[in-house]
Amino acid sequence: MRDAVIVEAVRTPVGKRNGGLSGVHPVDLSAHVLTSLAERAGIDPAQIEDVIWGCVSQVGEQTFDIARTAALAAGWPETVTGVTVDRQCGSSQQSVHFAAAGLVSGQYDVVVAGGVESMSRVPMGTARQDADPFGSRFAERYAGAKINQGLGAETIAERWGLSRQQCDEFSVASHEKAAAARAEGRFDAQIAPVTTPDGTVVSQDEGIRESTVEKLGTLKTAFREDGVITAGNSSQISDGSAALLMTTSEKAAELGLTPIARVHTAVLAGSDPVVMLTAPIPATQKALAKSGLSIDQIGAFEVNEAFAPVPLAWLADIGADAKALNPNGGAIALGHPLGGSGARIMTTLVHHMRDNGIRYGLQTMCEGGGQANATILELL
């Protein structure tokens, strides 16, 4: 039976808005991580059949099928195709799902999944500008609803009874975990340092900072005057890219590649598009049911920290071990380069599983439109 395995996973550092990576064109950022991936795996790029690349704001510098442009910019043969995917924040996790499906079905033997977002150069919302992305029939169905992720996060906090202090405590912990991971060198093997056009080398994630609950408590709320969501307990606007080399166990043996993990289960779930951010809960439940695994068999969980209430509500409903959740910090500390985040998180998860001998890991992300991917990986 054909399977889908990950043989290498690489990411750039995550740059903060207008930070070290802001001078790098998103095509060049993508090409850098593709080149690093092939070099680290020791594979001839001519063996790679397709690049499936997540990108949310497909406008300006991120248009014209950035996946194909990036593969060519990396110097790969013209035979290597590319396709660009948009499932909002989960775009590059969806890229992994598409790659796995293609491998299992026999459409691919070797494929790259990943993504990019340069939010400094292509600001969030640029693709919409003054256009209405919803139309009259959607507006009729959700009459009077304001589609806003921040307001969705506020609704989650209200429904799950999450206080401002709980959200800020979670955020401080995210920074502390990420800082410890960086200090201990846990990110070193997964990061491909980037040399910018001015010669600066960016080798570490830029969003990690020291903070306290008291400091975060001084920040103004962003969406409701009486709410809990602030810049301090939300994901950071960021630049970054990540990629995973995927094949089958049989093809890996033929090419002399060593698989790290197998894609065990891959599912999707949809929920209320107005609240928008709750789908990781049913996606996780669906993944567990489909896999036949119990929650206590999963040794690491990655739940994207779009806003602190998202993983906190997930934790409350799923009942996972809090110590296994985002063990190296999440998007609140590391940043959230939209189209690249799914692959960034999976790269971090794969390396964490290998470094710690964790058999099963689960990743899930909330996505625009009230959707979520959930993926269970099995260490090999």
C-alpha cells in the first residue's frame, strides 16, 4: 500500500513586520527555503514533480502562481511544476494534505509542500482592498454579521468564559517556551538562515520577547472596549516560508532517503464562519475518530495561536495534556506568516517529534471561513 512520508522539513526564521526579512521578495524567500530543502535532503531537484505552495494574499508580488515562480527562482529544472493554494491560515497545512493525497493515489512519487507569506510587503487584506468578497447571497444567509476574526476571538473568550488574565498568561507562556527553545538550540536544525539583499544574515525568529502578565495588562483591547483581545495575546504579523519534502516509503528507499514521519491521518472540519475560529475542535475530534487513536496516545499538539482563546477553548473541549500543547511556543511568540504558517508549524512539530522520540503528533489550525485542517503524524 502506498503511503506519504516526510523526509525533510526546513523553514526560514520568522521575521517580524518590517523586520529582517521585509527586504526579501516573497519569491526569493520561497526559493531560498526550496534550495535549502533539496540540499539538506541530498536530492536532485529533477526528481521533484510538483511544488504545492500555500499563500493567502495572492496579490502584487505574491501573484502569478508563486509556487511555480519560486521553483524556477530556486534554479530547479523547468520540468518541476508548481501550484498555489489558499485555505487562508491553513494554506500550507492543506498543501501537505494535497501532497499526501497525491502520493497515496499515485499521482506523485516525490513532491514538495509548503508556503510563504511576506506580510510586510503584501499587507493582510491587500487582496480585498475595497472589494466585497462575500456577495449578496452570503450576506443574506448571515444577515447583519460582521466577519472579523478578532471579534470571533472575543466571542470565543465570552462563550468559554476566558478572562483577559488567562489569555495574557497563555501569551506570556508562549514567549517563555519559544525563548527556551531558541536558547537551547531546538530550532537550529529546522532553520535555514536567510542572507538579505544588504548582506544581513537573519538566523533566528524575531518575534520572541520577554513579557509579563502585568505588562500585557496595560495594552488596549483591539476589537471591543470591554473585551480581552489585544496585540499581546494575538498572533504576530510576520514574514516567513517553510517547506517539506514528501515521498512514499518505497520511493524513499529507492532514492536513499530516510523518512522522518508518516502522514497518518488528514481531515478537515467546518464550523460557524462568523465566529470563524472554533473548527480546530471538531477537526481534532474527527482526526482522532478516523485514526483510531485516543487523545492520550498523542505526545505533542500544535494548535495555531491565532488568538489566545483559540487554543485555550480547544484545550478545554479536547482535554489534552496542557504540557504537550505548543511545547516550543506558538504564533503569539514566533509569528504567523499566513500562507507559510501551516508548514512552519509542521516543520517544528516534525523536528520536535524526532528530537524527543514522540510517536504521534497532531496539528490543527483555525482558518478563514470557519474551517480547520487537522493532521496526525507518526514518527518513523
